[in-house]
Amino acid sequence: MFLAIIVILVVLVLLAIGLYNRLIKLRNNRENAFADIDVQLKQRLDLIPQLVESVKGYMKHESTVLTDITNARANALQATTINEKIAAESQVSSALQGLKVAVEAYPDLKASQNFIQLQEEISDIENKLAAARRFFNSATKELNNAVETFPSNILAGMFGFRREPMFDLGTEMREKSEEAPKLNF
């Protein structure tokens, strides 16, 4: 009888260790996935001053758009945690979207070789960011599933693991993406 209790306790301890280690691996996988996003965000943030400078001469009347981009970039550079960086990234994306709309009114700017090159670089980074976000969200989903399902949810609660947010578009960007495109003929 005593031996059976010892065996059950050992099995429970080994199960708890396995579950805890799995939670740690999932959290680390999520952090690693965000590190990939962070690299792309840094590259995009490095291109923003060049983009603003190339646009400044053409868009004298659009100073609020340029100010929004500059402020969003400053906020993104100050963000430290994953959640702060996600929020800041939404601001940057929104500001860049505002620039894309404003640029449509300046055909000379759209024809500028420097602007075209910067736009291509940012577009390439945006594509890489989209792929990195998908991987990050997948890693986040795995961690959230482990944190919320039995029996790992018991250990997750004991050791401070919690549900983490996905990297989404944000409310403003989601509303813009759901709008029908405006076609000008």
C-alpha cells in the first residue's frame, strides 16, 4: 500500500515537471517568435525617417500625417514589453496607412525614384512582418491553449502563466481593412 502511494506521488511529480517544462518551452517559443517580429519592426522604424524626409518636400500641406508617423515611431522606440510593442506597432501601421492615402494626391511624389525604392523596402518588410506575425500568433495560441486546458492550467495558475494577447491589426486597422476599396477611373 505504501509503495503504491509512493509510485502515484512520483508519477504526479513527473507529470507536473513535464507540464511545467512544456509551459516554459511554449513561453520561450512565443518570445522567440516575437524576436523575429522585433527585427522586422526595427528595420521598418529605421526606414521611417528616410521616408518622411523624401516625402516632406512634396507634402507641405500634410504636416499632420508626417507628425503622426514621427510620433508613432517615437512611441514604438520607447516600447519595452511585447504588449507595448504590439500596441505601438498598430500605431505605426495606422500612421503609414495614412501616409499611403495622402501620397495618392501627389503624382510627382509617386514617381520619385527615392520614394518608390523606400516604398518597395517597406512593402518587403511588411510582407516579412505578416509572416512573422502568423508564426507569433501560432506560438501564442499554443501557449494559451496550454495555459487554459486541464491539467496544465493548474500549474499555469500556480506559476503565474497567463493568457497572452495575439498580435492583431487593432481596431482602427481592422475597420480600414474591412472597408471596400475605393476605385478611381
